[in-house]
Amino acid sequence: MKRPLLTQLNGFLTGTVGVAVMIMIFMTLGSSKASAQCQNINLACNDEIHVTIGENCISIITVDMILEDPPFDVFPDAVHGNYDIVLKLPDGTELPGDYVTDEHVGQLIEVTITLLPCSISCWGYITVEDKIPPVFEDCENGFLPPVDIDCEAYINNHT
């Protein structure tokens, strides 16, 4: 005896088709809520920003750094899964995370932000910089030891 594709049990659909219908109903309800929230949402990314790596030689790229006037009132940044950040090197290689390191200093990196519930995105660029001052070691009383410079020899060798 064949199993029926669709049966009704106490007002609920059961069987293979019934499960598929229920999933479609839930997906439709969920997407209509996201669609309503997305109607007046526009994303605008900064064209180019400069990002300085920190003392630990890393800088995490955040949604707030890239988006101009992010829609956090509707889609908060803190909610996991609302935004996706993709960083690409000049040769098109995607970086493995949402951060840059001292290896990227001087590079122009493309950043794409996608608002996942709305499937909209924008992109811009970051230039990675290192503005951390150097640390001098073996300094007496916080000063570098005096250096004897022979200015005459320098001038004679460079003129």
C-alpha cells in the first residue's frame, strides 16, 4: 500500500507535501517581515577611509567604520548575522576575516558590507597605515645617547 503524500491530522498537514508546505509558509512569513523592514533601507559606504593598525599590529574593520549612517535602529550591528564584511586585496584575494594586519600596510583594500536580511550591499576602500611611534630601547633616562655626526664629511660626500 502506498503512503499518501498529503493527509490532514487534527487540522495539521502531515506527510512529505505537508512538511514542504509548512516550511514554505514559515519562510514566506519570515521573508515578508524582512521585506517590510528593508523597504526604506539604503546602504552607503564611505569611498575610502584610512585605518591605522594598533599596537598589536591588527585593526578590526567594523560595519560602523565603513557604512555612512548605518541602519542600526532597524538592524543592529550587535545582532549576529545582520551584516557580512568581506575584505579583498588588490589582486582580488579575500582576506580570511574582518581584520587587517601589519602585512597590509600601504595597501588599498576593497571592503564590501552586505545587509544579509535585505540582500543589499555597498563597497568602499580602506588604506591600511601604521602610525605607531617607534619604541627606543636602551635609552638612558628616557633619552637616546648622543650621536657624533660629522657634517663636513656628509656634505663633502653628497655634493
